[in-house]
Amino acid sequence: MQNPQVLAALQERLDSVSHTPSSYIETLPRAVKRRINALKQLQVRCAHIEAKFYEEVHDLERKYAALYQPLFDKRREFITGDVEPTDAESEWHSENEEDDKLAGDMKNKVVIAEKPAAEEPNPRGIPEFWFTIFRNVDMLSELVQEYDEPILKHLQDIKVKFSDPGQPMSFVLEFHFEPNDYFTNPVLTKTYKMKSEPDKADPFSFEGPEIVDCDGCTIDWKKGRNVTVKTIKKKQKHKGRGTVRTITKQVPNESFFNFFNPLKASGDGESLDEDSEFTLASDFEIGHFFRERIVPRAVLYFTGEAIEDDDNFEEGEEGEEEELEGDEEGEDEDDAEVTPKV
């Protein structure tokens, strides 16, 4: 304790503790604390007004969803091949248009006498459109098993339906399938229930609507086609006679189609274990991603353009974080360049 360096280090720690926000509040006079409590009451009222704001945003989303839907219906017709787009609808000027045109002109000038050029294939619609999106997006491809792939190739459309006016806030994902050899349902649904109100126990944590639970649907699998279960053989030994018999039983199997049989949020006040909470949070994240990104921007996830945009955004965040860490470690405060954030 007589070492000056040790005493200085100890004093520095005491000073840092005494200047934390909570310790500072404790030193304030009772009259000031009373006024701070009044500010907190105002803040709770602000949170409730914000909740109403998000309810009106949900109504606005419903209104504009009706305007988007005719375009999404036409998108489905082009994908399935039910309708062929006109020349005007198919016109698109890409950045590489000049290079493509030059390559086409050069190809036309080359004459191969030995063998006539094969006719270019013209499949119906855009084959495997939604399945390709599943393969392109990491969040989705991680859920898909090899035996799921033939089923997802029958997926024709994904739609988002918002809850009706006056009903509790929610949205439904509809997965539309063409007739197939796996199940009889033309549509598989997943309903996400939402809440837009501050938590009574922790009102200051409110940051807008959140998904609180979800419901799936029953898939009517055809005989022997259910990929969400697998049959295993198990040997059992009789305790008394010692004889052994082999039984078969069905156990759960990893599959994307477990997405339609979700874990339920606990509604009886009991907390979920850590693994269940992670599974539920991941499910909510996937549902939100379908609604906010995949369905509105499907063609860009099919081509990969939206994925490149997402990757660039994430890299920017990481780069910024590294720069901040560098500033903390070695830059002189007077020489550091300050960049305002927007």
C-alpha cells in the first residue's frame, strides 16, 4: 500500500466507479430523484404513443400490400410460364449490355459448316426459381436437406398476408406448391403473431413491434413421403426370457419442412431453456426475412444481386468497427479525424 504506483492505480479505479451513471444518480438529492421519476413516467407515455405509431404503420403496410399484389401475381405468371412477357415488359438495359451485344455480333460472324447450330432450349417459365433462392441465401440453405430439394422444386410462389383491420397484429407466409408426389396441400402456411406494446415489467425496452409466437400447419404427406420423420430399427431384449426382438419406430428427421411445425413460445409464464429460446429467435428471424426481403425482392435474390448488396453492407459495418478499435488503441485524440454519422 506504500507503493505510489499501486495507490495511483487504486485511486483511478475508485474514480471510475464513482462516475458511473447509477452511482451518480444515487448521490442526487431526493427532490431531484423525484423529478427524474416524473421524467420516467413521461418516457413510458412516449413508449405507448410509439406503439400506436407502429400499429398505424402496420395498417399502412396492409394498404400498400394490396397495391404490390397485382405485380406479384404477374411475377408468378412469368415464373410458372402461364403468361409470356411482352417485348416491352422484357426490355432491360444492363451494365454489360454493350459487351453482350459485341459477343453476339462476333458469334453471328463465325460460320461453322460442319454442324448446324443447335436450337437454343426454351423451357417453360423460369425453372426452379424459388428453389434457386433457397440455395443462394445462406439463412435458408442451412435448413434445406438433400431430400428436401426435389420438393422445393415444386414451389411456385411465396406470399405475405397481413392481418385484417381490427384483428391482432400478425402476418401469414403462404408457400404455394404445384401438384407433387409428396403432399396434397396446395398451400403451406406459417402465421407469425406480433405485439406492439411496451412490456409492463420493462417498458423502456420497447423498440417497435416484435414477433411473439408463431403457428404452422398440418402437412398432408402422401404415404412414405414424409421427410420430417425417419424410420429406425431398434433391438429390444426381454428381461425375463432373454429373447431379442427388432422393432421399427419413427423419429424426427431434420428437414426444412419442420418450419411448418414450429416450437411454441411459452405462454404460461415459464421460461424456455436456452436452446429453445435460440430456436424460437431463429424462427422469428427467418419469418421476418421472408416478409421484409425475400418476397419483395425475389428476383434480386434469384440473380444474387441482393445477396451482394447484403454482403457489402455487412463488410462496411465490420470495417467501421475495426477502425474504431484502431482509434482507441493508438491514435492521438488531437490528430484523429472525426467523421459525423448520419
